[in-house]
Amino acid sequence: MKLSVIIPCFNESATIVEILNRVRNCQISLELEVIVIDDFSTDGTREILQNESGKLVDVLHLQKKNTGKGAAIREGFKLATGEIVLIQDADLEYDPSEYKNLIQPILDGKADVVFGSRFLSNGPRRVLYFWHKVGNTLLTFMSNVFTNLDLTDMETCYKVFRKDVVKRIHLKENRFGLEPELTAKIAKLNLRIYEVGISYYGRTYAEGKKIGWKDGFRALYCIVKYNLKTK
């Protein structure tokens, strides 16, 4: 069995090699396929990835223009060949050593989708922005209202799928509206969804964090749009 790890990447020259090494050393029993979608980086990331292609990277796709994380994930879904598909950010906020716990409910035949929750873990969590947590809590609450799920962390990066689930999801969002869109479309499929606690090593804006308040408003819009949409 194979695990396909999809890594959307934009201007992460400072972290990309380190995260790729951590993914390669995740210590799981499955065959590993590492797919990186570079979203038209301009800081040298693209050149680093081209150098690592065939070594740390199995499949490298170079976007022709900057289109956003959602568009990168959409491309990654098309390229993935593993029976299990996992989304990994290109920074160091999420720890690949936790893959084993994330994929276990699927391997056990209990889950179709697994969300990694930053709010269920006893592991380390960097203390950062109060209003980010308020925003995350609000977005998760609003998503739960519409989906009737009881998730604790809808906005998490770590989402894991059986490959047949990925084939049934057709994404439209190009940026961070991806998270509520994915959640809404998963909920409509009546799948077995699990959460697993994960550690979180958040970074500041000075360290390269990209999501902002405008993305929060877009997420609210997407929660309403994709939950009320019939097709």
C-alpha cells in the first residue's frame, strides 16, 4: 500500500528541504510518494525543488503562475497514485512524524477521512495569536452548524483521505477557501470521519505565515456557499 503526500509550496526556500527530509523520515510501513506542487515561487524554492526532484521528491509539478493553495491541492489530487492521500504544508508547522497516527484509522478500516486536530493533542503547541484562535474556533463552529459535524479543527492542514474519496471530490477554490470547501463536500458524502490530535509549531508573519484576515472572510463565504450548493 502507498501513501501519497501532497505538498503545496510557495516561497518556502528556508524550509522546503527540511520538511522534505522529515517527510522521508516519517517512519511508516507504507510505500511513500512525495508530490510537490510549486505555486510559481520566486525566492529560489523552485530551483531547490528541481535539484531535489528524483531524490527527495517523486513528482514535481511547476505551476505556470501563482494560483493559490487550493489550486495546488487540486493538481496534487490528480497526480496522486497512493491508496491513501495526505496533505502536508511546506513549512515546519506540522510534524510528519505523526503520519503513523493520522493514517491508522484508515488502515484499521474505521475511517474514510482523518482530520489532524491541533486542539485535541497533549503534544506541544506554540502559543501565538489569540485572534487567530478565535477566528479558527468561529470558522470551525460555523462549518459544524452547516455540516452537522462535530469537528474541533476544520482549518487544519492535516487532512487524510482514502484515494476513492479524493476521486469523488471536485475542488473549485484556489486559495484558503479550500478547507471549508473540502469539509462541506466530505460531509455531503456521508463518510466515516475521524480526528486525531496533532502537535503544532506555528510560525509568525515575520517567519513566513501567509494566511490573513481576508482569507477568514472568504472561508465564511465558502462555508455558506458549498454547504447550500446542491451540486
